[in-house]
Amino acid sequence: MRLRDLHRTSGFHVALLFFATFGAASLALFGFLYLETRSYGRTSAYEWVQWESARLSRLTSAQLRERTDTWEAFERGGRPLTVFNSQGQRIAGADLPFPQSAPIDKPFELTQTVNGETLPFYSMLSRLPDGNLLLVSRSAKVLEALETALVDTFAWGTGGTVAIGIVGAIIFGVGSLRQIEAITFSAEQIMRGDLSERLPQRGLSADFGHLTNVVNEMLDQLERLMQEVKGVNENIAHDLRTPLTRVMASLERSLRNAETADDFRVVNEDVLGELRQIVVRFSALLRISELEDRVRRSGFGSVDLVRILDDAFEYYAPIAADKGVSLIWTKPAAAVIVDGDASLLFEAVSNLVDNGIKFTPRGGWVQLAATAEPLGLSVADNGCGIAPEEVDRVKQRYQRSNRVCSYSGFGIGLSLVESIARLHNLNFILEDNAPGCRASIQCSSENSAPI
């Protein structure tokens, strides 16, 4: 994005929206202040002329004439006083013409021409006891000057606000451009194949920061999946090379050396055994790929973990007895309910129990447990265990602990459990049981139940 795109940025739009909102509020406030000031000034002027007319009307003719003779000083202050006879001729006071259509004893606005200058007044015409008329006025120039000053102040303030608003919008827009440019640069690096690149988070606004955090988590997941795919391809090539080589060698030997049907049968049995192992590995890989597909979550429902462990105990108790391992299951009184897929959770438990029995020597034990706090289940044993530095590695496909290399297996069982737990938004935790291993599938502390 370039500066010509400034007007399309969210920062520029937000700044303009804020400016428009603030401008509308300022306009409404000014209108209110202007109307209130104008109303207050007029009301005060009318109240003064009414009060002054009532006060002067109580004076005698001699006192009133004396007042009007000395009224020049008040004229300079914008408060002229004039006395007219009943015919409207000026008797005393300021040199103002008689207002022909003015009401008696009611305030009104008066515009008079004095010395060639048109002047506005707030006035009141009162009838005196002797029949004469008294005109009390107050100049409106002060109030008009105040109203003009208010309008000028608002005009200058509006101009300054517009300038500040435009500058602020440009600053916010440039800030948005910089943030978008940084994000765009990182996104281009990712599109070129650098999956280790992440969107920047420093110097970003809260909304951009939250968005980039979510995108970075998505990229972490994508990088992990790509690394797994790469690792799976390498492991498949490595693991299939040996059995396929053996299959080819067996077939070549049978072609060269086998002379009877029994010889061919022996070779075919060996080849079938190798092919079965290959099929098992591919089936496990397909199963994990199926679990990575989130569509499987659509069939989730309420599952009782106690029932899952009941079924696992019933299925594996004879197998454990044949090996001389004690399978321990203390059933809790209450159900432990989670939201999930019963068959997948049983498959995860089956892998854990099978590993526990396999890697526990004769005379050892494997214990099943289900708990409501934290919500989840666990399978513990006192077998060979897993070294702490191998805990993360053994959850990956085709990875096995160095302590169990003498046992048969493909290193897929724990990765299958990890995929099932991730599908249920559960944590798969491997811990040292001193001796042995404890494998737990449980909710994180932030969630009260899996979703």
C-alpha cells in the first residue's frame, strides 16, 4: 500500500468518523450556548427596562425632569431616557424619535436612527400619571457584539478543529499503512515458503495485535502440520525401504531356489507378514489424518469417561493377566462427563493401556483413573517410563523412546492419542511416575469443559 491508498485505511476512516462525531457534538453544544446566551441577554434587557420604567414612573414630574436633564451620562452607556407628551413630541431626555406603533407598558425591540447611525434598542413605553409618555431603552449593541464574538469564536474553532482532524486522520492513516506494510512484508515472506516467519506484533494497535496473534497461532499449526507431513514422508520412505527390500529379496530367492509348493508357501507367508505390517502402518497414518479433519467434531456428544474406562478395563484385564501385570481400576461414585466422541476416546485409552501393559514388566501394575477436578482421565504404570527430554518427541509420528527400542512397535500410538486429545481440545500430558509413566488426558485450567 502507498500514500495514495491513505484514504482507504481503517485508521483514516476511524479518525474521520471520530472527527465527524466530535464536530457534530461541538456544533450542537455551540448551538445550545448561542441560543441560551441570546435568550438570557434579551430576557435580562427586557427585565431591566421593565424594572426601570416602573421605578421612574413613580417619580413626580419635577423629579423626572431633573433625571432626564442629567441623563446624558447614561446615554453614553447605552441607556437613553426620553419623555414625550401625549402627541408624541419630545419634552426632555435623549434625542430619540417617538415610536409610533409601539405598545404601551410592554417591552419591544426598537431600531432608531441617531446621528445617521442605525441603532438597535430594547425599549418600553410607559404612560405617566400626568399623561406624558416615558421611553426607557437599553442598547442591544453589547448583546449583538457578544453574539458576533460567539459566532467568530465558533468559526475559528471549527477551522482549527477541521485542520487538526485532517492532520490526525493522516497521522492515523500513515500509522495504519505502516502496520499493514509490516504485516504484508511478513505475509510475502511466508508465501515464498518461509513458514518460520511470523506476523509482527510490536507497535500494533489492539485490533491488529489480536488479529496477528490469531494468524500466528494458525501459522504455528500450519508449520507443525507441514513438518509432520515432511517427517511422515521421510519416515515412510525409511520404514518401508527395509520391509520392501526384504519382500523383494524373499521373492527373488523363491524364484531362484524354491522347487516345491511348500517352499513357495513358506516364502509367501513371510512376504504376507511383511505386507501386513506395511498395511498396519498405513492404516495408522490414515487414522491420524482422519482425526486431523475437524469435521469429525460434528458427531460429538456427552460421554462418560467412567464408562470408557470400564470398557477398557474389561477388554484389557485378560491381556494384563496373561502377562502377569495387575490392571487396577477404582471406579468413582459419580459420572465424569465430557463432550466428545466415545469411540475416539476409547481408542485413545486403549493405546495408553496397551502401552502400559506392554512396557511394564511381569509383577508390575497399570492403574486407570477418572477425575472431575481436573476433568479428565489418566493411565499410570510402574514400567520403564519415558525420559523427560523425550516427552515431546514421542508424541510425534514414528518416534519412540530410547528405553523401549527392544519392544516391537511403530511409534504411532502416542501420536494417535495426541491427535484425539487435540480434536477434543484436551491436553495430553506425559509425566514421570517414579518409576514408570503417567499419561493424562484432561481439560486445561482455562476451560471447565472441553468444547
